[in-house]
Amino acid sequence: MTIAEVSKKYDITADTLRYYERIGLIPPVPRTKSGIRDYDDVSCGWIELMICMRKAGVQIEALIEYVALFHQGDLTIDARKNLLIEQREQLAQRMKAMQVSLDRLNDKIDRYEKGLMVTEKRLQKL
């Protein structure tokens, strides 16, 4: 697939795809004889992983470390697993904090919908 096709398929800009390749988040993409990127299933698999991880809030530095460990081979399996466990824990913490915020917003909306909004004076105590 061309960069334009991959960009459209994954809803990611061509510039971002080039950036991910340049910094090593995805392996070098195979190219045609004329030098045009020709994304294969392996490249697309890496792109899907990176998009998923970025949506989960995983920092680029952690992803670069993960990819570097991957390229070092099977001796780094434990290190990769530990990195993913750490990222999962951070994501779970963010999700918990977001759930608290969502619950608070839902409560406020419910109060408006029921006409039970507390007074400003009472809000200041919260």
C-alpha cells in the first residue's frame, strides 16, 4: 500500500507515518524500485500497534524503547513484558482518574436535569 492508502486506512497523516519510521517506531518500510514506500502487512501491524499504544497514552519514549528491545531479540522478552506491564498500570491509573471525573460530570448533569443544583455557597465547601 502507498503512504496515502495507509494514511487513509488508519486515519493518520502521512507526516506522522514518516515520523514514526524516522524515529524507529515502525521498521523501515519496504520501497518500490523507484523508492516509493510500499507498506506491507508487517509494516501495517507495527502501525496498528503504535496507534493503539498512543491512543492508550503510552509515551513515544516508551514505545521507542519497546521497539529497540524487540529488535534485540528474544533475550529482551522479559524486559518488553515488564515495559508493557508498567504501561498497563499507568493506563489503569489514568482510566481510574478519568472514571472519577466522568462520575463527577454525570452527577453534575443529573443535578441540572433534576433541578437539584446545590447553591454556590455549598459548592465552595466541595
